[in-house]
Amino acid sequence: KDPETGDEKWEPKGNSSEAPIVVAATKVGLDQGVTKDYPRVLEIPFSSSRKMMLTVSDVSGRDWLCAGGMALPPNTSLLSVCKGAPNFILDYCTEQLLEDGSSAPLTEQDKQHVLEIVDKYSSRALRVLAIAVRTFEEMPFDTTSEDITTDQKFEACRSNLRLMGLVASIDPDRDGVPESVLAARGAGIRVVMITGDYLKTAIAIAHNVNILQAQDDEAISAVDCARLRPNGEYLAHSEMDVMTSSVRVFARAKPEDKLEIVKSLQRQGFVTAMTGDGVNDAPALNQANIGVAMGIQGTEVAKGASDMILTDDNFCSIVRAVEKGRVIYSGIQKFVAFIMSVHIAEVMQIFFCIVTGIPVMRTPLQILFLILVTDLPPSIALGMEPGESTVLLERPRPKDEPVVLNWMWMSMVMNGAVLSAVIIVVYMISLAFYCEGRILQSDIDRLDGFESKLMDARTVAFISLVWAENVRSYTSRSFDQPVWRNVLGNVHMQKAIVMAQICLYVAVLVPFFSDQILQLRGIAIGITGWLLALIGPIGTLVLCEAAKLITAFQVQNYQADLAKRHDAEDKRLEEAARRHQESSANGGVAQKKAASFGGPSKPPSFSKAAPAKSAPAAFDGAVVPQAEEDGAKVKGKFATSSVSCFGRGPKLQFVCGVGIAQE
């Protein structure tokens, strides 16, 4: 039922290429009982190397396939049905079914006309399949032999086919996918689609989901995988790397193509994440830096070869995961920056007291209490920051970049100095107020009851420091944004501050624990002492926010430098790809000229090109997702193959495959 209208509706399940055919058959009057009327005696499943599947059904005792359908020759008992990529199916067709039910030879001109129709529908993001049949009086192979392989059975049943027609369907992109692809591109991630679909279909889908945009040159950004292996042999590494560095769409891919693409990207220094669901994806998933298997539609082999499993088979979840990863990393940086700045401040304060001869500001037990009770909760809360809205607009960081950058060190030192200066001022004022105008240790020691007076001054400094560090924890939520920006956005920070405040008041107000153990007297300092302590948080807030102006300038320069390096790298790769494209085009012209002079050149037959190598048996390679094979439709997810996340040095690239289909 529709959750909004309550109306019942059909929900196709299974392979995203076959479900539309079932729907179409139902619309023309064929129900699911047809499988009982025509028992299936053989099924050869789809293979990304064959690009087709084949079934043989029992039609004995029938003169017609169905009422008004194709006539069956006398003594026909079996019907072979072959479905798959049109350019592959046509190679095995010798005749065609006409509108009146008769058949006629299928000429080369007819095949070209069919391919033009395929191009027309493919350019509209439709997945086009060809259907062809052949009748038998008996199986064309020995059914009793156990030595006959699946490929041999397939070859025996696929010859001399009769073309029945074409089926065009569409996998609507899932809600949010186009936006997620744009977000990935804005984050410096290159999303690449590797699919078994026809090139024009792949290009149209890529435009729909923003993998290809208006500014992208289709001649460079989208290629048929046959170009990776002209004459059946893969290009040299240098040529392969130039092509893969700029291509965003690889069409008509075979399993071994995925592995070679991943290896090529890794040779260039890219960090590669790849998605996949089929058995053939396992080598590429294993080879990729991050293998991501589909949790719903993925095979156990793919899951075993991957590093992580996507539980909802949704591309949007991958982008959200990247965003979450950046937020976590940023939280770690903020945690380190905060905890280091307050510890730097502690060192500065104690060092200042020792050098200048004033009483040490706090006892060892007070320092331990500050670190474990009042500093730790806010620092942990910083590690749980929800993240800034612009985190996906930042350029990816270099792989060899340290967690704490130079400008962060400067920020920590500046904020530590600010915190130290403010608290030292508060302490010196408190010493002068409670110790009769004296601030040096030697002078205070001569006062009557100096221990209590010194305890009061230390209490004021202690309270002021806790308040100041709590304020500092809020200013640490962003390196360059003002503190009032979404000030209550981290609920964990509110909890941490409340905990720190409770601990503070217990430390300075609870009898015996405060005066006998921690040597603090929160009641004895009076209202004057509490007011003096306010200088610390107020001064810290103002000065730390002022220091952010310097940090913000450094952050902008850092991001601008990353952007400059990324843009320069992108231009270099685009120029290299364009030169390679021009070189390939010139080579094609030269080949044609040689052929016109009677040269021996022979253009490769891409549709029949043999793979240069098979995928490694032990899954020691990498894997690139796939699509129509193994029912790669993952409800609104990848309906073809894919590579997923490419990154390089300072640049992270993301390659995710597929038609991104929806059930």
C-alpha cells in the first residue's frame, strides 16, 4: 500500500533489468502463470563477459507461441530465448521477426538500423535490451553428458537466432542522488561510473545524476571500455593512466576492466574506494583502498572481499559517511587543540610563578583535579561536535598531512597565552587583595596566617580558570567562526559544562573536601572573590575571539593553497587527457589512410574483443562494482557497476558506480 494514499500498487522485485520486462508483459496480458505453461528446462544466467543470458523452455505440442504470437515450426519442442546487450545479440542473429509474424533474413543494413534505434533510446537514459529466439526439436547438445560446460551449452543454443525486438526501460535515479553527487564533487571527490550499459545510456544516466555536467567534455569524460583494450590487449600503463585520470564514465565494462581501472588510479597515487555487489566485483573490491559492498543485494563473496558493507545500498549514505568522517576528523583536531591549549596555559602559569617569585598558583592535587574533572568532559564533547555545515566544501587534505597543522599550533599557543595572561592577572590581583598588597612569596611568608590568605587567592584563580576554560571550550568549537554561531548546537557540550560546574562548586564549597583536601575556600573569599573570578572568562572570551581573526586568515590561506594545488592538478590531467584524445584521433585517421592504400590494418572488433587477462583467482586484485549482472539494482541504488572513492595526495576522488537505480 502507498503510505500516503493507501492505494495498493505493484512493487517489482528482483533484477532491475528484468523487472520492467515482467511489468510490460503484465500490461499486454501475460500473467505469472506463463511460467507454468512453458516449463523452463535450462537457464544460463547473465554474465558480464557474455553480456547476455539464455533460457530454454518446453513448448512441445504448440503451433503458436501464444494467441496471435509467433508461429512455431512443426515438431518444435524447445524454445531458446536470449536476452542481453543489442550489439552482442545482433552478432548471433541471422533472421528477424516481422510485424505480420513472418520472418526474414537480418542483413547488415538491418542491424545498423537496429543499432540506430538503440542509440536513440540510449540517449534518453533508457536501458535497451535485445530479445532473440531459436526453436529446437531437441537439445543441440548431449544432455546426459556431464563434461559439457555452461559456455558450451550457451554456444550451442545461441547460434542462428531470430531477432524478436527491443525492450527499453529506465531505472529512475533515487531521491537525493543527484544532490549527493554534486556534494561529492564540491568536496573534491570524483564520482566515476563503471557500468556494463551502452555508452549513450551511461552518458544520459550520468547527466541525470550529475556525474557528468554541462562543462564536461563527453569525448574525454565518457568512454567505451573497449578503448582500454584495443585489439584485445590493455593499453600501456602510461596511456591507461592518462585516460583514467579524467574519465568519469566507463561503459560496456567487463569484470577485468574494473580491476585494471582501480589499479591505474592507484598507480597515479589516488586513494580509491569502490562499491560492488557481485562475485566478479570481489577482486576490485579487494584491490581498492576501501572496498564497499552492498549489504542488501551484495553477494557473500563481495562482502568478504570488502572493507565495509553499505547496509542500505544507497549512494547518498556514502556521501553522508564521507561527511561524517570529516566531522570526526575535525572533532579530533578540535579536541587536540583545546586540550593542548589549556595544558600549555597550565605550564605557562606555573613557569611564570616560579620565574617571578610569586607563590605557585595551585597545588599538584588541584592541577590533577582540573585535568581529570573540569578539563576532560569539555574536551570529549569537542570530539563529538556535530560538524560545521561547510565541511563538505573544504578541499580534501593531503594524505601525508599531520593531524595538527602549523596554523593550529599557532592557534594553540596564542590561546594558551591568552588563558595564561588572563588568569595570571586575576591571580596577582587576588594576591594583592587578600595578602595585604603583597604578591611575592618572600613577602607573603612573613604575614600572619599567610596560609589562609594564600588559599583565598588560589581559590579565586582556581574558580576563574575553570570558568575561563569552560568559555574556551565553546570558542574551540570552531577555529574560524565566532562563538555565537550555533552556540548551543552541541548538546554534549552543554552536559559537559554542567558537569564541570557541578564539580567546581563541590570542590570549592563542600566542607572538608574543599578546605582540607583541595585547599580551596569558596565561602571565605566572599562576593568580592567571585566577582574577581569573572575577569577570567570575560577576558578569555574577548581575547580568544580576537585571536580567531588571525586563525581565520590562516585557515583561508590554507584552503586557498589546497584549492590552487587541486585546480592546477585538474588542469594538468585535463590537458593530458585532451592530448591523448587528439593523439588517438590522429592515429585513427592514419590507420584509415593506410587502409585506403591497401595496407593490412584491420579495425578491432570491440564487440568480440577477448580480454587480455582474467581476474586473479585468489582475489588478490581490486574490484569495481558492476551493474545489471547479479541484479545490481539496489533499490534506488547502484544499478550498474562502480568504483567508488578516489583520492590522491591532497585530492580525494570518489568513484561510485552505477546507474543508481530505483525499484
